[in-house]
Amino acid sequence: MILEKENLSEAKGLLLNKRLQGKRKRLSGEGLIQKRPPGDTPLSYTQERLWFVYGLNPGSSAYNIPLLLKFEGTLDIGILQKSFSEIIYRHESLRTNFKEINGQPFQIISDQPIFSFSHKDVQHFDEALKNSEVKRIIQTEVDKPFDLTKDLLLRACLIKLNEDEHLLILNIQHIIFDGWSIDIFFKELSLLYEAYKTGIELSLPSLRIQYADYAVWQRNWLKGSGYRKLLDYWKTQLADAPSAIGLPTDHPRPNIQTYTGKTLSLKLPGSLYNKLSAFSGNEGVTLYITLLAAFKLFLYRYSGQEDFTVGTFIAARNRIEIENLIGFFANTLVMRTDISGNPTFRELLKRVREISLNAHSHQDMPFERLVAEIQPQRNLSYNPLFQVMFDLQNEQVANIENLRISSLPVHHNASKFDLSLVFDELSEGLIANIEYNTDLFDEITIDRMLIHLQNLLEEIVLMPDAKISDYKLVSGSQKEISFLNGINNTTKTYPDEELIHTLFEQQAKKTPDNIAFIIKERTISYKELNERANQLAYYIIDLGIKPESQIGIYIERSIEMIVAMLAVMKAGAAYVPFDPAYPKNRILFMLNDTNAEVLLTEKKLSEDLPDHNSKIVLLDSVLEKISMNSKENPSLKISSENVFNVIYTSGSTARPKGVLAMHKSALNRFNWMWERFPFTKSEICCQKTALSFVDSIWEIFGPLLKGITSIIIPDDMLKDPNLLITELAKRQVTRIVLVPSLLNSIMDSIENLKDKLPKLKYWFTSGEALTKELALKFEESMPDGLLINLYGSSEVAADVTYYEIKNSKALPCIPIGKPISNTQVYILDKHLNPLPVGVVGELYIGGENLAKGYLNQPELTSEKFIKNPF
């Protein structure tokens, strides 16, 4: 708001023009508002809502309307106060309080209101102290709540900066005032001040009715036939509307809605304002409609929702009798727009324009009555029907002779909704203001929102015919893109042409006598493991197995299981792990789906197998025949892009999918781990994961390819945390991979864990979400240990991101971290657009860890394994 010079007759003319405008509206058939009958006066419906909110939180300043004016020149404080007093006496709303009688609220209008400025004098302060003191005074005044039952609901504080410079902080409770009232107030103030100052006789246009008369009329009018038509429209418009918009927040929503807030502002470039104005004119819409459509597009990109509602204020001054009244007439309209079908912005603009026109033509339905009639599912944690507000405010103009008055921005620490976007349209351009609830959002998030909003507006005027999916919230120069480019710059050399089993063969040659695996009292050396795997590989080859054929392994976790895995790879085939604990129908499905030519098992397990077409090899029955084969390494020409195993997903959401894992993908993941968390010669690892889970691949081959010994933990020990810890301590295990639920069981069951496991330094969790509470337990129990949170799946060689936890207390939650070597991660929307930090999307993964696809599902492979657009 800027107050400029304007002579007295022009100001009077402005009030008259408004009245003529109102007369035209009344001639269109709208009924007259009459003086109210004597007796208690009810609240209007808008007032009733604020009275309800006040009852929930009487100490809140959320519904204060603060105004800050700077006076430059000679200010007559006595005349200013006299002018204020006259306006307060002229408008009953400004001298109204509220009380309940038998549970029903009523307006109480004072005949003798007492008004005076509070005064602060800072003219003798030095400049630095003056500025800080002024800020403190302003913030104290605007955040001070009102007692609606007894306070004068208009407060003014005058700060004297020097003899010719004053600041006026005006704070008014919204229950008696609205945006339109600001214009009326300062027009009348300018007229009264100038008249008192110059001695000119002034007669302001008489007020035939007061706000209380309107409140009585409104309640009677809503009993008429027109009310049903309004209600039918709004019920149709809001049928099955989502109860809330899913904006990503920085903090969990409180159980009861709070009103603590702040406001951040961004002045848009003047060139952008001009382009938006020109575009709006060319499209035959107002700037309001263009900005509302842009905001809806912005919210769609942040929430991913195609159907949501936005609230917007309307002056609701559509009758002549109330156009010059100060009071709370403003109504709230609920704008619901269908954004489905990926329209162009021009198409979206047409949809928003139509919805807005229809909403404005049905504006007489009070929002409070609408909520009562529709009866949406109520939740005390958020506003009903909408949680996000939009508005466009125009420059206000008034003046006082020989006194320069300018408005200054002022915001109070409160927010009426989750988020409100208000544009100030000034002569020099647009200012975007976001008022936000600080219990939901952090300042850095809102700051990003403003930048993204400007980016979106720049793109809209540049290419209005683009699909809404094509607009970028994040510009190429922004640090979010730089951040993504930075974390995705993961290039590292790794043995991309090697094979898992050939690297094992090299290690076996280097450390033949090292112990490869221990289970209970059994051990096997690298040399023996390699030779036994070679003999079984030749046996498999003699069965006519071709490279990349699928061979099932139906063996309990044991040394024999390791031999079988290596033998299958050495034969050029891919092993398919079958967990003996699987139900028969899953085993049969996998056998049929893989069309496994051979199933390696043992006699004791084969009895439980369902009928199938695979050739069964009972390893314990053909040991003598296998032992007759060569112990030398087979020589087969296969590529690192060949599949070495097929692990099936759980099938919890659909039928299980067989993931085709390549040698190079696993080796990239191994190499990252070897470099990031290198082994020492004395380390001992453990193997405890079922072969049917992807984590078993690292457990087995990560240490094995580096000459490290691993302990195979029997299943019975895994079921008892005490037995597990005893075994880990006995074997002096140095690192372990486990799911968070098992880690939690250990933390809850074992005391003095650090004393029992002094050698166990590396704890890797994966497969489930790691909670902050569990991380805190770990840090307390194992202060010298390192907890690493891994994230991934079978489709990406188990793990693609990692996070080393060092101070979980300072974290809101445990992140999945950043990508490992030669891997890229992106958070994208469904149109593959990068999303801003904090916005919910889908995680896309690229790089060397990717699997070849899904077995026998080419369509699903094409859908999920897509070309990297970056």
C-alpha cells in the first residue's frame, strides 16, 4: 500500500464512484439490507468461524491484520488521534466485542469506545540501537493477541524517529476488518485529517446501516430459495474432493493445527511482471487468473496431485449498502481444478478461468455454512476443504495534504493456513509473499519455493503452449542441479571385464592355504574350495548346460552351497537360489518360470520338492563321480555382462519377478565397498543371509575375492540373539550385514554389547528402513562401531546408496545417503522431471549396478529399465 497526494474532491469522488457501482448491482435485483430489530445481535458467518478459532487458541495472533505506515513531514498527532476516534465512532464494527450467552456468541457494541495511541520515542537512540529497537517494538505490537471479549480490537502505536519522521503500527483483529476495509479506513482518514487540519467542513457519506445490520440480514437471506441453488452448486463442485493436499513438509503435522508462522517475500523482475500482464491481456483473462493458474501448476508439481483445492478471498461487497462499511465481509471461495491429462498451460488457464467465474457467480455461500453443509471429514490438524490460500492484492492509494505517507512491509509470526501465496501488485511490479506455518515448513524450503515459483512464471510466459509436465521448477543454474550433478559424479575404475569366479580363482592362487569358510567345526581352504567347485563345474558342463542357462540351487546354507554357486558360475550358467523354507507353490512357480534345466540339491531335501520337469542332481549321491573330474579351472568364453544369478523378488505386490544379475554389476558394488571400507588381513566376516536374498552375494563374495575368512552362521543361532552374539564374539567377527529388525533385537536383548564384541567395527544395515531411535541405541551401545545404512534392491545389485551414521541425534531421520561408485540417483516426477529438494517423487537409479532386466518379462523390463534421459 502506498499513500500518495490526492485532493479532497478526488477522494470524495472515489467514495461516490463506489456507491454508484453498488447502485447498479442493487438494480440487478438484489434485496435491500434493513436496520436490525432491537435485541441481541448474532455474528455473521465469517465472524462465527473466527470466534470458533479464537476459542481453540485465544493467545494466537494469526488473525491480526498489521499495517505499518511511515509519516514524513509535520505530523499533528492530536488531529491524527481525533481522526481515528471519529472513524471508530462512525463504524460500529470497530467498537464491537463478542461474548457468549447460553453457548451462542453475540456482538456487543460499545457507545463510548476509548481510543488512544501508545507512544514510543527512539529519536535519541544511536542509529544501530534505534533500528534494533524499532524492529523489536514492531514485532511486539503485531504479534500481540487481542481479547475479543473486552479489548478495543484496533490498536495503534506511534514511534517517533525524529521531529519530522514517525512510524505508525496499526493492528486490527480480522473479525472486525478485511482487506477492502483498509481502503475505506485510509480514505476516510485522509479526508478527516485534511479537513481538521485546514478547518474545512466535511460531511462523509452517511452510513444507512452498520455491520451488525448486515449480520442479521445475512442469516435471514440464507433461509431463502436462493440458498438451495448455491448449496447445490457447491456440493456438486466439491463432491469427493480430496480432504488435503499432499505438500511435502519438513516436519510432521501436529495433532492440532497451529498458527505459528512467518512470511518470506520475493520481488519479481519488472520485465516478468510486464510479460505476465501482456500475456493475460492477450488471453482475455485478468492477471489474477494467470497467477492462480500458475500457482495451481506449481502445487501440482510439488504435490503430484491432479485434483486438489485452493482457497481464495473475495471481497463479497456485492450490495450497495455495505460498500463503504468497515467490517469483515470477505468470503472464502474454494477453487477446485482438474489438472489431469497433462494439458498445456493455455488449456489449464481456460479451466481455471471457468472455475473462477463459476465460483464468483456463487460467492454468496458463506464458507462457514458450506463446511457445515458438506460436513467434510474433520481433522483438527488442518483447515477443512483447503489448506493452501491464494490472493492478489492491488496497490492502495490515499493521501493527506502536506504529509508524505508510505507503507512498509510488515508481517507477524503467524500463519492462518499451511501455506498462503499473496501477490502484491505495485506500480513497479509484483512481490510474491509466502506466509507459512513454521511447525510444518523450514525457511530454506519456502525460500526455494519462491525461486521455483519465479522459474515457473518465467517459463510460462516463454512457452505457454508447453505441456505442464515440460515446465522446469529447477533451473539449470540452481544449486539443486549442481548438487545432483555433484553427488552423481561417481566415476571410478573397477574390474568391469572380469568375472566373479575368475577373480576368486586369482585369489585362490594367491592365498591357497587361507581359510575361506568356517561352519561350526568344519573349514575349507581357498584351494580346496576352488578345486571342488571346478570338479562340480565339469560335471554340470557334461550335462549339456549352455552359458546363461538357469540352474537351481536347493541347498541349506553350508560349504556345499558355496561350492555349488561357484561351480554354476564356472560352468557359465546362472544360479537360481531356492530357499528350503519356501512353500511348495512358490518353488514350483520358480521352477516353471526359469525352466531350470538342472536343480542341485541333496537327498534329505529332495523329498519335499513338488513335481517338476527339472533334472535333479543329488550332490551327496554323486560325490564319487564328481570327484573324478579335473581340479583345473574350466576355460569358458563368457562376458562380464553375462547373467550369474537370478534372484526372485518377494512378490508382495504382484507375481514374483526373477532379476537377471550380471557379473559386472556385482563387481562394481564389490569394488566400491573394497575401496570405501577396505579389509585388513586379520578381518573375519560372517555369512548369515539366505541365498534367496540379494545381500547374500556381498556376504559371500565380498570377503571371498579378497582372501578374507567368513563364518557361516547356522540358522538356529540366528533365531536367538544371545547365541548369535556368542558366536560372533567367539569368532571375533569384524563386520556384519543385517536387517534393522535384527539389529534392534540385538540392541534390546544384549547388555554391555561393546564389551562382548570389541572387534566388530562395521555394522551394515539394509533391507528395511533404519529408524533414528535404533541409530541412537546403536551409538549408545557401540560408541566405537560404525553403522552404515545401505539402500538398494535386487534390481541394482543390492546397494546403490549409503550413509555413514555419526551423530543421529542431530538428524530428523536417517537418510539413505548418496550414490556409490559409478551409480546415479535422481528424484523425478512421473514425467521424468527433476524435483526440488524436499518434494516427494520416485527414486530413479542409473549406472553400472543395474541388472539386465526381468526373466521372461520383456514388457515389464522395458517399463522399469528405461533409457537415462540425463
